[in-house]
Amino acid sequence: MPIRYEYNQKISREEFTGLLKRSTLAERRPVEDISCMEAMLKHGNLLCTAWDGEKLIGVARSITDFEYCCYLSDLAVDCSYQNQGVGKQLIRLTQSRLRETAKIILLAAPKATGYYPKIGFESHNSAWIIPARKELE
């Protein structure tokens, strides 16, 4: 059965966390924090998914205005389906939902820093992060 790709098909928290655990992304996501995982699904406004039958095998979860920028927060592919083009197809599906002038922005997982340049992403050296409750100096 071919892999099926969908956008904005709702998934459950259990499906999402199960996939994160079957990929390497659970190492950097609070998969045990139920309210956080539910909020991640509720407030992301572009969700592209990959399915093998009824099994969720890939997710691209984004926050976007669809016109100017799209923050691709999570790109996860089940380890047993990696290196088959699933991640690339999820990014293509994400691109197809955006205006052509929009840019996709992401922070790469340490193990994936070599992946993104290979598929056409350009490095940007001025990304900055700060925890929500850290006082500004």
C-alpha cells in the first residue's frame, strides 16, 4: 500500500507522541507532559501527516500566517520509514499550503543538521532563543 499524505487531518495526542517516540524527536520534546502535547496539537495551524494504512508514520507540524513565514516546529518520521523520502514529501506538502512568497523556518535537531542543506535549505546564522520566563537584561 502506498504512503498517503494528508494536511490538517486531526491526530490524537497518543498518535503524535507515539510517532515522536518512534522517531528521534521524543528526545527533545516533553512527550510525558500531556497538557503540553495537547497544546502543541491544538495551537499548531498547519499539520501535514504521512500514513501507512492507518499507522501514522510522519508529521510536519507548523505555526504559520501562510503568507510571510512558516515555522516548521516538528518534522518527525518513524525510524523504520526514514531515508525513503517521507520527510521531504511532508515538507513539499507544507510548501504547497503556503503562498509562494512565504519562507519555511526551522531549528534543526542536532542529528539532522546535515539533512536540511542536502534538500535545499539555507543556513541562517542569526536565530536566537530565550525561555519564556527568563528576565531580559
